[in-house]
Amino acid sequence: MEDIQKFTFSVYTENNIGILNRLSAIFLKRHFNIESMTVSKSEIDDVHRFIFVVNITKSQSDKLIGQLEKQIEVIRAYSHTEDEIIYQETALFKISSKHLYDEDIQSRLKFKRANIVAITPHYFVIEATGLKDEIDNMHDKLKPYGLLQFVRSGRIAISRPKMAISELLKEYS
């Protein structure tokens, strides 16, 4: 029996209305829970990149690539294991200004990839970048200070191996 592992899918698409719904429906039909999702412009004009993170087997990943690429708007889909990508998440933490000068918070900012990005009389906002576990750890450590708000991005990722998407698109044009 195959092991379940975390796969990161990069799906390059035309930017058409409803594409997000059609792509997410492919995961839904197979009962795959999307752990994280982001959408952005890609390195190619007029092409968007969806990044989905899913825990599935290798054979399920291979089948999913085939299903994703059957969508008319999908130009190409790739799947990568954890060791094949460089990835990060970003989070924002809004905390009451009464804690701004607490030594504990200041020390956390020195040792993390974190910065204060806004300060008002009532609150301050910390932006942090890192792996999921690092963001989770920072959340847990800041929670006792009364988080007023917390939000995190989905995973953003770049592959270690070359993805020949630019060359493919030259042929596609």
C-alpha cells in the first residue's frame, strides 16, 4: 500500500471566469481535502498559477494531474513532493498596543523572519514569513497576548527542478 504524502500542485491556467470552481471540484469529486490554496499571476503574461497542497498517494497525484490537465483552460499542471520545492507562508498578527514593548514579543521578532508593519495607538501588526510549523509556533506564542486578528496565506512555492512552462507556452502561442 502506498504512503500518503504531501503534494504541492502548480496549475498554470488561462484566466477565465469559473476556473477556480472547476479546479476545486476535481479535488472535491475525489474526496481530497485541499490543505492550502493560492492563486497569482505567473511568470508569463496572461497566465495564472494556482497552487494546491493535498495529502494523497503518488498514484493519486498522477491521476489528479491527468484530470486537471483535461480542463480546457489548464495549460499545464505539475505535482511536487516536499523535497522538490522551496516554499513559504506569510501571516499577519494584530496585537493590542499595550504589548508593543513587551520583551518577550521583541525577542521573538529578533529571531524570526518577522517585522512590525503597522503601529497605531490601539494595535500593532506583525508580519511573519516561514514554514507552516514556524507560523503555527509563532501563533501559539503570541496567542497569550490576546491576538486581535490573525490571518495566514496559503503556501507559495517554487520548484527546485526546472519546469519547462515558458518553453511550452512559446509553442502554445
